[in-house]
Amino acid sequence: MPKIVHTVMEWRALRSTHQAAGRIIGFVPTMGALHRGHASLIQAARQECDVVLASVFVNPTQFDEATDFDTYPRTLEADLALMEKAGVDTVFAPSVGEMYPNGRHYTVEEDTLSRELCGAHRPGHFTGVLTVVMKLLQIAGADRAYFGEKDWQQLQLIRGMAEAFFLETEIVGWPTVREADGLALSSRNVRLTPDERTLAPRFHAILQSAPDATTATEQLTTLGFRVDYVEDRPGRRLGAVRLGSTRLIDNVAR
């Protein structure tokens, strides 16, 4: 089982030992409720690094709806089993107080991309994401940090933040892992009803096949999806839809 640390001080003591030995540290930040997509990130870090650190922290500042935070699945025992199998050495599982000792007075905010796409529908979401990722990257002090490409907008924002603040950690994007029917893996997929789960793969299929974003929106709406957006950006089509109480995001190369 991976070693679990709960405080910044505990990890920094371990980190100094690894760094003194010249070991390359890979970091995979998560909010828990892990699945095969997270496992692929951990396995990538395991292949490319000497030491693998993963975090489990359900970050309250990135939820625009309190009920979403309250109902987010917390499955630490199962997460630890997956991490052990995938090759994690140490798990950083801090409390909210450990991560926000000064409350929410200090934040990281981006003023352009974070207000578009998902940001237009989830005010403040990316400020919460960037703030906690900045904290985690500073704590981890890793050589490389791994993020999934399913959250394409988030990945671009984190890369931009790392560049803007001269962070030394390399931000590594990793391909989206999907079910056999094309649905992108997400911790929120468990909320889909059986009928919604049957329909959900059409989201990815239409993003791939529709000739333009307007047609994709029309097709998805006809099928019963509530579409937040479908937009074509250079080299990428991105979309977000809702089925029942579940919000799905995805993107495809163009």
C-alpha cells in the first residue's frame, strides 16, 4: 500500500530525501473517485519517473454548486487499492485546513480563457482549479505533473499558469481514456441512470461526426441533451452537455 501523508511538512521531508538522491518525481493530482483514466496517468508517471506522488483532495473552491461538492463520491479505500496497483509510492491526502490555512483570501485568476466555454457556465470554477493546482504544484515540487486531456480547457489553463509563473514542473497532457462505446471516463458517470448511460456515448460520436458545431448542437438537442456549448477552436472541438443531473464534457481533435 502507498505511504499516506496528510501534511505539507510530511511530504517535504520525503521530497528532500528523493531530491538528494537525484530521483525524478512525477505527480498526479486527483480528487479521488479514481477510474482507469487516473490509472493511465499514474502508469505514465511510473514509466517516466523514479518516484510517483498522487494527491487525493476534493477541492471545495472549484464547485459552483454546493450540492455537487457534497455529493462528489469519496472512495478513499478503493482509490488506494487502484493507486497501489498502478504504482503510486506516496499519497498526499490533506485536509481543507491544510490546503487553505488562510482561508480563500489568496487566489489565482486568469482573465480570458477561464471565462469562456466551461468558465462561462461555471463562474469561479477555474479560479478554484488554478488556485488549488498552484498550491499542489508548489507542495509537490515534482519534475513532471500529469493531467488528462479530457479536461482540455483546464489543461491549457494549467500550462499557461505554469509558464506565466515560471514553475519548473513540466505539465504533461495524457490522452483521454474511454469506455468501449466511446464515453470518456469520468468520476461523475456513476450518476447517470441506465437510460442516460445508454444515450451518453452519442455525445462523443456527434462531436466526431458533425460537420460543424451548430449541427452538433442541433443533433445533441434533438436526442435530449441539454447543451451548454459546442465550439470549434483551432485543432479542437469542445463540448459540454447535461443529462439529467450529470454534466459531461469532451473534446475531439479536428
